[in-house]
Amino acid sequence: MGVTANSWGVKKMKTKWGSCSTDVKRIWLNLELAKKTPECLECKLVHELVHLRERRHNERFKAFIDTHQPD
Ligand SMILES: [Zn+2]
């Protein structure tokens, strides 16, 4: 995808499937994703990685998602 997270981790999260701190390039994934399918986990990981290129959920963000995850 052309981006690299400086660090990432898994933790219990109450309201989100994941989060991305773009300033320090850190990604957190919700531990509950372990109960989901690999495709679901990949979807959330791609979502958070795309935030390293675009912070907001705008058209540019959606275009990156479509590029990296056409389905
Ligand atoms: Zn997001």
C-alpha cells in the first residue's frame, strides 16, 4: 500500500474496531476482531492503514479503499 506504521497493537476497545494516530503512525486493532473472519480483519487493517495517507473519511479516502480493497 506504500505506507508503513511505526507501531501497532491489539487491545480491548469499547466503541471502535480500530484506530490510527497519524502523527505517530500507530495503529490499534480491537481484540474482538479475533472472533471475526480474516477478511473482516483485513478490511479493518486496510481501513486504518489508509488513514496514514488520508485522515478523513472523504472521497480521497474512499478512492484509496477502492484501490486496495476493490471488493
Ligand atoms: Zn476511519
